Amino acid sequence: MFRRIAIIGGGAASASLLGELLDRPLSPPLQLDWYTGGKRPGRGVAYATPSDRHLLNVRAASMGLFSNQPGSFLEFVQRDDPAVSGKDFLPRRRYGDYLEAEIARALAQGQAHGHQVALIPADADAMVPDAGGVTVVQGGATRRADAAVLAVGALPPRPLDGVEAAALESGRYVLDPWQLLSRPEQAVPPRRVLVVGSGLTAADMVIELAARWPDTQFTLVSIHGRWPERHAAEVSAPRGGHEGLVESLHALPDVRRWLRLLREAAAEESDWRSVVDGLRPHTPGLWQALPAAQRARFLRHARSAWEHARHRLPPQVAATLDDLRHSGQVQQLAGRMRSVYRAGDRLRLAYAHRGEVHELDADMVIQATGLATDARRTSHPLISQLRGDAHVMPDELGLGLQATPDGRLKHPGGHWSHLFTLGNLLRGTLWECTALPEIRQQARTIAHLLAA
């Protein structure tokens, strides 16, 4: 058992782990150092938005923070509004409220069990793991832990290849769209905005900014030029009976063959979503069975299509986006971005589609390509330090850090027994690791290992 534990990160993943640990009556009790990053604990980036336009893309009934209480979020919101249904997609700010309430409950429960928690409202500057534990450095002070868990969420976004320095320096290229939304309203809104990407992040940006700037024209450029698929209006549990498909996928780990099998299986269903959702518990095992060359092939040729089918839009968000497209305020173009450079007092974006290069001018370009996970080139200070000191190993395809399936981080000589990660940084190990149903199971697994 590890008695003193450091948790690094202040989002939902760390909150889930904190609750899992504090709920256990252990002897001797735990001492936890929680480095929350200086923001409201639990909310992170995902649940800090104050906008009711930003919705969860998982139904309320499945958003409980702990694996043994999957319905606790629904119970929380129904106390204020009994009309809320488990099939509803609710505002993410309400989930942030729920997280704060669960953290307060967990801290009280931990105190009753004799556990001690030090809330440190700052980021850890450095970590030094060794055979006997982990030293955490913050602000010139050091604290010793028997074990530590990295739950830092998405890494800071990096400019896409082809974005010139002058474009970044102009202030018209938005690298972090969430920071844009937190700024004061612009006195003169931009006339034309280009958005690179068309996933869930891009949808959030467009819905909010189109309401703020009703006279602004938005053009999205993405590989397929379309929004993610939408959730069905009515809830349906993933249908069983996909064992044969899973066995066939395992039999020959080849992306081209897998895509053919998935299309055939989807064609036999009345709703293709049942195939995608039925594979969800098997995805980590399938990903681990895929050779490195085939994983790279998947990322080049199939990633965008898979994520558009897997990470779907709430029906009401999809309807709003349809209205914006029909009104002409939003349009979508298919293509791969080649470059963004300064052209006078505007920016110019070049993209390629079917062998031809096209150019568009805009007053603002927003990079909305989703979660950053490339630990090989990240500017994140702590991850950069751990990587530079060879305490951890980046995933070779830019999908977080190398780790065992239960979250133990790898180093050049093997893996640590007392340094863990969960959430986005496990993308290269599990692939399916960013949604709350997976995160809360990871948290439970790591809590078992820490308390064993």
C-alpha cells in the first residue's frame, strides 16, 4: 500500500481518483497531495464553460463520476429538476457543479476515514521518481510521495504544421479556442472566420461564436468537410451479439480489413451506431493487438472517420448546426490545410482537395482540431521535464505517454510501480480513454493498485 500519494491535475479524472481513494477506510490512512493547477478543482477545461450551449455528448444517465455509481449525476440534477431524463444531454456547466459537489462529499468522507488531503492550488513544476518514491517540486519547495498519478488532461495546443510565425504573431490566429471564449467581447466582431477542424471542439466554438457574432461568416475546413454524426434521439443500449465480429477483427489485425468488416456489420444493422457502441469495451484490446505500422495507417487514413462516428453530437447541437448551415452563416469545406500566412492585415489559409490547392482569406483563423496528446513536442513544463530526464517515454505516434494497460508509466528500463497516468495520456496504450465511462474505470483500477 502507498500511504502518501500525489495527484497531479485538477480536472474530472483526478477528481474521480480522489473520490475512489478517499472512499476507502484504510489503515494507516492516506496522505494525499492534490495539485489542482490553481483553477476550480474538478472542472478543468471541459466543465469550466459557463455557456448553456455547450452540452455533454454523453447522456446524463451515464455520467456518474464513479464506476459503482454511474447514475449519481442524474440523481444530482434531478434534485433541482425532477423532469430531467436519463437520456438528456445536459449543459457541461451543470456537470462542473456536480463535480464540485462530489469533491466536497469525498473530502468529508475522507476526513471521516482519517485521510488527510493537502489541496495545492498550483501546477507541479517537476517530478523525480526513484526506487523509493517520487519527489514533487513546486515553487522551489519539494514534497515526497510514495506514489504519484499524472492526470493533467489534454496537453497545450501546438500550431499546426504550415502555420507561419507571422500569422501567430498577428494575434489573428487562435491557437486555443477556449481562451478566445474567455476573452471580453470584441468591439468590432470579425467579418469572416475560418475554423480548422469540424469535430466536437469546432462545433462548440461555432455554436457559441455564431450567437455572439450573428453577422460573422464562418467557414470550416476539415478532411471530410462534415460534422460528427449525431446521437439518436431515443436511447438504446448497445446490442450484444458482436462476438463474431470481435473475433474476426482479432484474427487479422489489419486496418483495411477491419474497415471492410465494420462496413459489412453496419449494413446488417438497422442502426449502425449499435456496431460502434458494441465495440466500445473491446476497443482497447483491439488497439493493443494492432501492430505499430497498422496503428500509423489507421491514424493516417481512418482516424477522422472513426472519431466522427464514435464521438457524436447531441441531437439539439446537431439541429442548431443544421440551422446555421441552412441560413448561410456557416459553411463547410473538405480539404487538408497546407499553410496559414499573413496577407496584409488579414490571414490567408491554403488547403488541398482532390489534387488542387485553394486559398481563403479571413479576419481570424481558429485552430479547433481537438485534444492535443503529442508528448514528443509538447510545451507542457512537467511533461517536458519528465521526458527530458528520461523518466517517461512518449508514445511513438504522438498519443500521450507509453504505459501499461493499468496506467503504470514506462521508462527506458521498464515501467514504474509507483508512477501512473490516466485519461488522455493513455491514448497510445488504450485508444479508448478520454470519455468519462472509461476514465472512471481507469481511476478505480489505479485506486485498487495504490491501496493494495
